[in-house]
Amino acid sequence: MIQQLFRLLMNMNKGNLTKLLKIFCVLLTAISCSFTVHLSNAADVIDDEGTVVHLVKPAARIISLAPSLTEIIYAAGAGERLVGAVEYSDYPEEAKALPIIGRFDLLDMERILELQPDLIVAWQTGNPKASINRLRELGLTVYIAEPKSLASIPSHIERLSILAATEGLAQKSTVAFKLRLDSLQKEFSSKTPVDTFYQVWDTPLITAGGIELINDIINLCGGNNIFSDIQLVAPKVSEEAVLVRNPMAIIASGMDIERPEWLDDWKRWPSIDAVKKNNLFFVPPELLQRHTPRALEGAEQMCRHIDTARSLLKN
């Protein structure tokens, strides 16, 4: 083949040979440019499982498997790339119009495939592992996220913006978040510790353990999570355990924007310092139980409540 090509070139007149060489150079340039574009559009990030998530081009069709992750994707400037989300993905307002692909714990695989996503953003401790494995078996790219501290939230915004090529849009969110977090740390973290009990639910009695975002928020506020020694995300505890650890502040969230009635059930135990001082507080769950930029709003409310309890320590 090479010899035949060589003979063909030798038999060509100078004009035709020059034209052929020009065409060949143009082709080489095009190939080179194509290769450069391919490299510049490719993206690699490491998710919270330690897996390298690779995309050969920016994600254009994204599915979110948790309401909190939907918020983070919008904060990353990639909300317009979302083509599906789970139930209760209701913030920001435009997220309510997204096609629903099931619940966080019960995914509609057929619907997900119909939407042809090039990136799925999954919740490490919330989505069933079997479902995530199945998505990967089907050839879909999955990014696993589990923000366990306030400081990790901008990291996820940045990583998702890399996968969607929206870094410029994400920068405003991450800078604002870091500045506000730094301000709260300076104001509250060095204050006198306040023993704090955070109540997720009443029956069964559920709290936040030492490996959860809420524990990090309590620490930020200069509080002391009375169940930080339990290395679980949402451990069940007993009333007796709360009585023994005797918190100075009890903060509850419940399930909606209204203060849960069961928070006042603690008044049956007047021996608890939080009850004696009437330090029974409420923060809306979507501001604390969703690991999103809005967690700083919840953190600020929690810090003010803990500060109120702190002011009564000597009384």
C-alpha cells in the first residue's frame, strides 16, 4: 500500500501534487483541532466514593436522585441541564417543573432510561446501593455525593460545575457560601459550649450522630451535640438517654415548616435544663436536613438559638 501510494505521488504532476499536499495539511489541522477540543471538553472529578467520574464532554442531561442534590446542581449553574429529579425536589421554584423519576429510595429505572441522562447525581446514604449499581450496569455515569460538613458543600458545587462546564456560574455561589461560613465561624465557634440535643423525629426518637452535617452545624455554633459519640447518621435514642445527658438546648425540625407539637412533650421532664430555661427551639427541616447552600440559613438560626441558651447558663 505504501509503495503504491509512493508511485502515485511520483507520477503526479507538480500542480496536482501541490494540491494534494495542501489537502493533506488541512486534514491534519482539522484532526489536530478536533483532538484539542475533545481534550478541553473532557472532565474528570473524584466523587465521595473515591471514584473518578469521567465525561468526554460536558453533561447536557442530568438527573438528580435527592432533593438536596437538585439544589446543589442549581447552585452549580447547571439547573438548565436537569431533565429529571426525585419527589420533593421543590427548590428553587423551577425545580418543581422537572419530570419525576421516583422517590429517593424507589427509583423508576424505565423513566430514567427514557430521559437519556449523560450524568446521574446520586445520594450515597439515601439511594439504594442496588439501584445505583444497576444504573452503572446499564452504562450510565453516576456521581456519588454525601456532604457531611458545611465546608464540603462548595466542593460539590465546584465538582459538579466542572462536569457541566459551568464553573463561571458556580463561582458566585461558592464564594458567597465560603464568606458567610467564615463569618459564622468567627462569631460563634469560640463561644462557651452549650450541650445541645437535636431532634429529628419523636416516634421513634431520632437524633443526629457524630458523622452528620447537623453535628457539624452544632459545632460551628459553639454547641456540643450530646450524641456526637454515636457514629451514625440518624441514630435512634431513648428519652432516658436524653435525660441522663441533660441538654441545655433542644432543637427540633420535624417534617414541615411548622413547629412540631411534639417538641413541647419535653415539658413533661422539668429536670432537663433545656426545659427549665424554656430552651425548646425550632428550625425548618429543609434548612438543616438538606445538605445545600441553604444549610447556612439553618445554621444561622441554630446559632442564634444556642446563643440564647448560652446567655442563660449563669442564671
